[in-house]
Amino acid sequence: MKNEKLSDLILSIKLEAKDDYQGGITTTRYKLPEAALADNVIQALYANFEHYKSCSVDGGVLILVHPEPEG
């Protein structure tokens, strides 16, 4: 996956995760496109979402568990 497409994918996931979090949803599930299932892309996703409570890929779905709210 090219850098521009990877950046677009990460931005899209961040927007969805933000919407989920603001809506009170603690876990975001994002169906990844086939091109995003390459090891290097998955590693980039893990690096971009390392501040989450948990980040994993299962069956082509990125699963982000949101951290506890601060304050």
C-alpha cells in the first residue's frame, strides 16, 4: 500500500474511532481493505494506535479498544 493510501486509511480509522468514542462506544471495529492486510501495513496501524488500550487485527478487522477517559 502506498504512503498516501495508508495515510488516508489511518485518517479514516481515526475519524471513525473518534466518532465512536464521542458516542460512548468503547471498541471500534474497522473492516480493513484487502491491501491493508500486508504485514507492513498492519505494523503501521499498530504504531499509529499504540496509545489505545488495545489494538489487534482479527479476520481482516482492526479492533481498537479505547483508553479510559482522563479526568
